[in-house]
Amino acid sequence: MILEPFPRTFYDRDTVQVAQDLLGAFLVRELEGQLLVGRIVETEAYVGPDDRASHASVGRTSRNAVMFGPPGYAYVYVIYGVHHCLNVVTEREGFPAAVLIRALEPIEGIEVMRKLRGGRPDRELTNGPGKLCQALAIDLRFYGHDLCAGREVWIASGGLRPGEDIVQAPRVGVRGDERALAVPWRFAIKGNPYVSRPAPG
DNA sequence: GGTTCGATCCTCT
DNA sequence: GAGGATCGAACCT
């Protein structure tokens, strides 16, 4: 397994395309000498200042500022006061866009993930955005972290396995039912058991 | 300095 | 399927 970080040019592209290309890639966490690796099986795209589901739709704030910066950096935020969510910033500087990593398939360092997740069943280690952050010990310290540097947290090329297909669906947790919010910008590997629920497809 | 709300998870029914 | 947990940021006063 090659765990070379994606170059910044990978992230400096159309966000919806990046969200799809991240499926099958490896999210790598280096924790106290241990390597924790998960295969990305579910993502969501948040695109531009006019995407009302995006945190950037309220304009630039200290919370979302990294989304407005150059691509290839981590946007981490706290949700419901309890959980962390990991996004990767995409597209050119000045255009706020990111991909939310929603679910992983545990690949390496599963023992550590079990410990960090309090002994939950393996299937529930990383099948949700808050869960995977807990399993990989990712929190606000990684706000603005450079994912292209290959230290602590980064993403490496993976790809789909033979026979695997991508399914798309409307994003989770988005309010309202208007067309703009119903765009199918949630992507997942079809049938993968680690996709968060409700599973699309 | 107080209030409100959230790109969720867990525990119970 | 419902409700509580729990905290950082935003938006008031």
C-alpha cells in the first residue's frame, strides 16, 4: 500500500469531482508512531458561497475561514457540541468549497480505533462523520492542517475495487426541500457496509 | 455576557 | 423513531 499524500493539484479541482475521486482513497492518521488507515467510502460536496447547505453561505467567519483559503487543507468543526467533522478544502483560493468525509472502511490500526471508539462493534467504528473523527483522534487541533504535507493527517490515492460502483444521493442533514438543496452531492461506494445510515442506493 | 443553533451519536422505546 | 447530550461560534443586548 502506497501512502503518498495527494498533491495540492488534486484538491484544486471541481469539488463534486474531488468528492467522487476521494472514494476509495486512504485517510491516514499518524498517532504516536501508530498508523491508522481508513478507506473513504462516503463523501459530500459543499460548493461555493451560494450553496445554502454550506457553512460558507453565511460569509467568511473565523470558523469557516479555511474554506476560503487555498485547497488541500483540513476544515474541522464541532457539531452538536459533541462531535467533530472532517472536511477537505477544494478549489481555488477565495472560492469556499470543501468535501465532508462521512465514512471510512477501517484498514489498519483497527485495535487503536476500537479503543478510541470505546469498544463499539467494528462496523460502527467509522461509519459516520463524527465517529471516524473519534476513531482517528481528529479534533479542532487539525483545523487548517495541511493535508499535502504527509504528517499526522493526510489522504493517499486508493481507487475503487473491481466491481465497485458509486451511488449518489441528496446530502444528509440539509434542511428544506428546494431543488438547490436536493442536489445529489452525497457520494458513496455502493453496498459498502461502512457507509453511514441512511445508506443511499 | 446571554441565547440559540447545529453537515451527529447514543440510548432507550 | 424519539429525545437528550453538550460546546463552540454567531448573533444578539
